[in-house]
Amino acid sequence: MIAIVDYGAGNLRSVEKALERLGHDAHVTSDPKEILGASGVILPGVGAAAGIMGGLRRQGLVAPILETIERGTPFLGVCMGLQVLFSWSDEGGGEPCLDVLPGRVRRLPAGLKVPHMGWNDMHQLQPHPLWDGIPDGSYFYFVHSFYVDPEQRSMAIGETYYGIPFTAAVARGNVMGTQFHPEKSGSLGIHVYENFAKLVRNGLPGNPRG
């Protein structure tokens, strides 16, 4: 089962429905036991860093998320779900986040219309199973005012441009994330979820299940 973390907000059902249409067992949940017992976990996100972190703390979900990641369970953060995986967000005067990935979340530069909303092409910085069957330069749908700035450039697997080039996707071990919304990105976005589900089913490269 793929657990979709419910912290009290977000477009959770659209992610669930996308996975169900692909034939995968997916379930929106705020139950720590279900999250810990899942074969894969997705943390979607809309809103602000403080709101998401507050929701995770209130519902006692920080520890289960960190334990799930520590166990090596495939984990995918989407949009704000990606951003809160980092150490710190500048949003709202500053917010400490989950500190799974070293780096900072920064506001898009002054002078740009924010939120950045719409379709942008994405350059694949390195091969990754999330990109299987997805052409380099494919377009995905973005809605955000902040972007992740990883300390380790090697984590960045996708990049797009809006006023500046910024990281659009990351991966380190079992932890992955996209700034764009796959569930809003047409057939190629749905294919990203299918690729993640394959990792859940078959295991990460070099660490097969079974």
C-alpha cells in the first residue's frame, strides 16, 4: 500500500485517484501505524511551510515520517511536500522543516510574478527511475512562490527556469521529490507516479524487494 500523508490540507484525493487509476493500492491517511506499515509514502503539499509543519506536528506525524525514511521506504514529496523535506524555509519569516535533506527553501526573486503558476519545461540533470519513459524537456505544471536550494548539487535530478534556473526535482537514496505537481501534469505527470509505484513494488536500484 502507498500511504498518502494527510496533515489536514492539500489536494490529497487527486493524488490518490491518480494512483488508483493506475491500478495501485493507495490510501490517504493520518494514521502513524499505516504510514509506518506502507510500502511507499507520498507527502503532497499546498499552502505554506508553517501550515504544513504545524499540521504534521499536531497530528504526531513528524516521527513516523522520519522513521519511514530512515527505514529506506520509498518516499516522494510533492511541491510543498518536497520543500518541507529540507532543513529550513524562508517562507513566513522562517520555518524549521524536517531536515531530511540539507538545504534551504528560498523565495523566487523580486520582480517575478508569484506564484509561478503554469507549465514549464524541465531539464533532466541526471538519469533516475522517476524519468523512465519521460523525454528530457517535458512540460510539467508548477504552482509555487518558493524553490528548494540543495546544499548538495548531486541531489538535483531536474531543473527548470522561471527568472532563474532552480531545482525542480531531487533524489537521494529512497527520498525523492518534485516541485511540480504530477497529478496536474497530464499523462507525463501520471507517468511519474507510475514510475514511483514501480520503485515501491520492485525496490530501489541495487536494493530490490523480496
